[in-house]
Amino acid sequence: MTDIRSDLATFLADSFPNLTIADDEDLFGRGIANSLFTIQLIMFVEKHFAVQIPNEDLELDNFRTVTAMTKLVERLTGTRPDA
């Protein structure tokens, strides 16, 4: 089974190799993400995790942090973190 958080963190690390990004760090507030990168991020999530993000979930808060994206993917895939 894939580690959602780890896969998202790896994508960000590959996209921004000179930055360290914490799981709860605001990508938009820090100026890391812009509109073009947001589209790349959405495309990565949909392709990598084999999900389609509904229009109502296409809001910045779902992509603001690794933690928020992890929760979104868990909800869309019906997976839950290990208890």
C-alpha cells in the first residue's frame, strides 16, 4: 500500500529540491505554490493516486499543506491512516 504523505512529500521535494517543506507548512503562504504549480499538484494527485478530484474539493485549503492533501486523498480513496 502506498504511503500517501510520503508520496506527496517526495513530489514536493522533487519539485523544490532546495527547500525543506514541513507537513503542516502553508505552501501558498510561504510563496512556494503558485497557480501553475497548483495545477501540476492536482494532476499529480489525480494520476498518482488514481482519483478524480470533484469540483467542490478544488479549493486551496485542500492543497495548502501536505497534511491537508493527505486527508483529501485518504477521503477520496477511502483509506484511513493506521490507527
